Amino acid sequence: MGRPTLAVWKFASCDGCQLTLLDCEDELLALTGRIEIAHFLEATSAAGEGPYDVSLVEGSITTPADLERIRHVRAVSRKLITIGACATAGGVQALRNFGDVEEFASVVYARPDYIATLDRSTPISAHVPVDFELRGCPIDRRQLLEVLTAHLTGRRPDVPGHSVCFECKSRGNVCVMVARGTPCLGPITHAGCGAICPAYGRGCYGCFGPSPNWSGARPNTRGLLPWLDMTEDETHRVLATFNVSAFREEQGPEPLAEEASDDASQ
Amino acid sequence: MNTLELTGLGPLYDALRRAGYTVIGPTVRDDAIVLAELDSIDHLPYGWGVRLAPGGYRLRRRDDGAAFAHAAGPQSWKPFLHRPRVKVWEADRTDDGFEVKDAAPEPGRLALLGVRPCDLRAIAIQDRVLTGGRHVDPSYAARRDGAFIVAVNCTEPGETCFCVSMGTGPQAGPGYDLSLTELTGEDSLRYVVDVGTEAGARVMGDIQAGPAEPAVVDRARAEVTAAADRMGREMPALGLRDLMAGSLEAERWDEVAERCLSCGNCTMVCPTCFCTRVTDTTDLTGDHAERWQLWDSCFDLDYSHLHGGDVRSSPKSRYRQWLTHKLGTWHDQFGSSGCVGCGRCIVWCPVGIDLTVEVAALRAETAQDGAG
Ligand code: SF4
Ligand code: SF4
Ligand code: SF4
Ligand code: SF4
């Protein structure tokens, strides 16, 4: 039997997560010894035919063409793994979900009628079944290797869903929120980065999206926000980044700046 | 045993080093008084105190040079004895199967300098949990066996301390090799030293400390006694166990679940929480595997994952597990309370959830139910 084949696909995204694969410098040789990278436009222009054993999918669904293509990717992939905040939560481009796309388009483009776009940016899992979601903006190199290695061995990847605080405490960081009053999203954010920001004295920005500690319910932003020592506008912005659609409750198309406080009043 | 006196801790530090110990103690780092390896006795937090509040910790300057006039810090001694990450074993593929290797032996012996009475009791509780049953945790046991404990009695309790309620302080109970009481004076720090073990006596013999004057001993004892009246919190232990067992359906659990983030900080800073998970890893070649034991917490959704789903899927059920285990079912399991009153879970909860307040609310609610 030959090596399992791997394909890497891109939708609406910045390429940062795909590049994490190339960033696995020390492990890349060992990896290509076990896996045949058959489709990866960032690394080579040669594209294999498929079907593929594993597909890594980066990016969110934002256009009618994306909708077609993701179905094709699913059809040619035995296992489909989404990587990064765009693919798992819609990315920063999901800010459009809280605004009016037609209005943006008319302001930004000279000929908005040439623009074929959907009014929402959605994760891959909203359209096709996904076998595993790896979070982060960008994803973490060690976690990517863990997911691929686990696949090769036929075991469950060790990608815990607890909060970033677990990683802080395990590596001995002093909590920046408690000891300095620095706002930090770590308590409600999915672990995976190794608590890098708090290790350098900064609060967590929530790159990995909400920790699934709530069993499907919304993360407890209501419990955390009053403790962040921020103005209403600031707390609003702090949730409006790479995982905006996962952290914030959608309130229909309303201009951001005029939107009232997030959800504290509900 | 006898009571000795020291001026400054330099000689004690040197004696511990001569005896082959790595000395761990309090020191200022990242805006907090953390526990870390001390390269020199000069790195103790001389002249620093702390201000503690639910969800808040600030260093403050003191007008004396005291090294131990601060209450519990961000972490207890737990990370040094019950490590957050322990490799259990590793295995390599061989021509006819695989070969298992035990993990590397634990490193040299630790001297824990400045163990508070609450933390001393917490170590005894972890001893019971991790070495007192049929299944001994080998990593913990090895580190614990080699450890030398220098306790420090508390003369300056913090705003979130309640060791008196839990019967653990401010005077150190048994379990120390040496116990210090710090006395601040004009230009020097003096320490009254109680010797608890033969090992402690040997270290003190090495520095030839003289006996303490009775007046000095009296002053030291009086300061510790006075500290008992200055606890920042109280949580009467009487009836706690029954309260936990009898309030499982209380509405207060829903109320606290609105505020709790399920972040797990309380369990990780708690000096007695011991839970771990085990995970197996393989490398890319597929020829090398490792088994790791990692800290876990009942606030992790996966902690209660069984075939078919998560047993404690709601934040409410997880907060209730934490509090009822600490204060209730711990008695059934290990014959004591799981709380020593250090106050860390109050301070290091990012949203300031205070177990003494939650317990008071549960008491009030069940009393009302009983009355009505
Ligand atoms: S710094 Fe942030 S992530 Fe780390 S323990 Fe504190 S709140 Fe949690
Ligand atoms: S429950 Fe809280 S106060 Fe009690 S020992 Fe644990 S951290 Fe300290
Ligand atoms: S409170 Fe939770 S983490 Fe702590 S010992 Fe009990 S079950 Fe384990
Ligand atoms: S009580 Fe506080 S520290 Fe514990 S899980 Fe809830 S929010 Fe986190």
C-alpha cells in the first residue's frame, strides 16, 4: 500500500494556516515520508486528481462558487479536517454577518453588480460534514502535527477543549487578569496556543474561539465582560475578531458602531 | 523539640544547599510573589506584601523588610510535588514487538522554604490522596520523599484567608522539618525556629544556631496567636458536609452558574485538587509512543465524558461537583475536608467567585427551606 494522500484546500482566508504546514520545518521530511502531499497549491503547482485520504480545508464559505467547490472537496475526501478560525467559525470576515453586505459593496466597489458574494461568511461545517475541526488564528503547529500523526496511527487526537487558563496554569504563568487587571479572553477561549499571550504579559485575544465547555450553548461572555474593566464599546470590539460569529450573538444586520452593548442587557 | 533563633536566613539557605537540596521559595516575578527556585537567599520578597480580593491580587510595598508577610500566592507547592505534566513511560518499536522504558527518574531533592500552615496541611492531604492508598503516584512519591519542609507561621493573614475556620493555621501543625516565625525589628529579621524532625535537627546542627530567649519565643507565639483574629474570611466548618449533601437541588447553583466561566482556575490553584488525565502520543515515524499524565479539572467538559456523552454537561453541575467534593464528599473519600482555607480559589477566579459567599448563600437558602 502506498502512502496516504493529503490535499490542502483554500476558501476565503489569508493562507496563514496552510503555511503552518510548511512551517513544520523539522518534521516536514518525516511527514512526507508517511504522507503524500498530493494537492497543495501553496507548495507546488502540481495538483493531484484525487480522491484523497485526508483533506485539510482552510477558509470560510463566502461566495456561491465556494458552495459548489466545498461539495466537490467533500466528495473527493475520505477525511475532511478544517483548519483555522475561518474554516471553523467563519473568520474575521464573518463581521459581515452583523452588517449589510449590499451596503458595504456599494461603498467599496465601483461596480458592485460584478461582485458575487453571499451575505454571510460561514464555517465549512455549515455546509458539509466535517471529521475534525482544528481551531486557531492561525492554527498551532504542534496541534496540526498531532492531528496528522493521530490520523496516521488511527488514534484520537489529543486536542483538549478546555480553557486557555489550563495552559496558563500548567506552564506557571501569573494570571494577567488577576494580578494586573489586563483584560483577557482566556477563561472562555479554547486552549491550543499554549497560552502565548499571557506568557508575554498580554491578555488572550480569543484566536482559538470559545472553549466548548458549555456543551453547545453560548460561551459565558456575560459572566466575563463585566470583569474586563473596559468600556462597552471596547468589550464589543474585543469579541469582534477572528471568531466573531462564535463569540457574539447575532443580532441581524445592524451597523456595528451603533449597536448597543453586546448581550449584557438581555 | 527545642526552639532556636536565627538572625537572617542566609546560613539556613547555605546549609540546605550543602545538604544537597534545591531550594524553592517565594520571590517576586511578573507582579506577584511566586514560588520558584532560589539562586540566592537575597531573592526572597523582602519588604513586599500583597493586597487580596476576589479576582484581584496586587503587590504592595511594606514599611518593614519582612520576607514572609504576604499570604498565599498564585500557586501553591503543588506544581513542584504533583507536576502538571509527568511522562509515565515511553516505548519504542523493536523487530519483534516493542520495548517499554520507564520515565526518567525524578530530579534531586527539594527544600520547600516558606510553606504556610494551610499549605502544609494541603501537602498532608495530597499525601493521603496520592500515596495513601493502594495505587501510589510514583512521581509524587519520589518528589515528596526527598522533600525537606521549612514551614513559616503566619503573622499577616490576607483578606481572603480563612485557615482558622478550617483548623489549619495560622500556627503550623505537624509535618514540617523546621518551622519559622519571622520577627521584624529595627534593622534585622529574626526567626524563631522550631525543629520538627531529625533531618531538621541535622540542618540546624550544621549552622550551630543558639537557643531562642524565652521572651523572644513568647513574642513570636503571641504574634501568631494574634493573627488568628485577623482572618479576612470565615467559613464555619461545622455542618459543612451535611450542608453539601443536603443542598444538591438548591437554586443557588443556578445563580452561581450564571457567573462561573468553567475556566478551571479554582481547581488548578487549589493546593489539594489532584485530578489528572492520561494521554498517549505517538510520533510521526509511528515507532515511538509516550504516555503522559496531565493536570485535569472537573471543570473540563471532557472530564466527565463517558461513552454516550458528558455526564456533567452544564456549568452548574461542574461548579456543584467542585464545591461538594471539596467540602463534602472529600470526607467520605479521604477522611478530611478538601479545603484548607488558603483563599487561592477566591483570588485567582477571574470573576471573583468566592466559595465562602456561596456556602453562606447555600446555608441561608437551606435554612429558609427548612423553616418554611
Ligand atoms: S491570564 Fe488569561 S488565560 Fe491566563 S489564567 Fe488568567 S485569565 Fe486565564
Ligand atoms: S478550596 Fe479554595 S480556599 Fe480551599 S484549599 Fe482550595 S483553593 Fe484554598
Ligand atoms: S474539585 Fe474537581 S478537580 Fe478538584 S479534586 Fe475534586 S474532582 Fe478533582
Ligand atoms: S469558579 Fe471561577 S475559577 Fe472556578 S471555574 Fe468558575 S469562573 Fe473559573
